[in-house]
Amino acid sequence: MTVRKGVARTAGPRHIRGERIKDEVYRQMFLLEERRPGAEMGLALVLLRAWLEADAKPASDEERDWLKKISPICLEMIEDELQAGGTAHACAQ
């Protein structure tokens, strides 16, 4: 059997799952920026889901690094929205 060079491998399930999570987090961030009702809860839930999935299934270092970088940004966005609406207290750190 000969090795074929230049043939792209298909993405594995873990890569696809990671990309779906990223897409959903970014989508919720956009909705929050647009001041959609309930968007802060949507972002909080998808962020929590991302961390739970990363803990349940071995996440790649790249996925964990991305979560570590994006989480503080998401939390700040959520806190800002809650303070602007005056509906809840900021998250304790």
C-alpha cells in the first residue's frame, strides 16, 4: 500500500464537538452583545456545558486553553449585563 501525500484527514468526533462548543459560545456572546433578552443566561449555560464536557471527556490542551481564555471574558460580559439591568448581583471571584 502506498502512502498518499496531501490528502486531508477528516475531522474526528472530538474536534467536531470542540468546534460546535466554540460556535455556540461565540453565538451566545453575540446575542448578549445584541442585548437579547435572556442572553446572559444562555451564555452562562453554554459556558458551563463547555466546562462540564471538557471534564467528562478528555479535552485537548487547545480546548482547555481556549476555555481558560474565553471564560473570564464571558463572565465579565454576563456581569456587565446583569449590572446594567440591575437584576442580579455580580459573580464573586
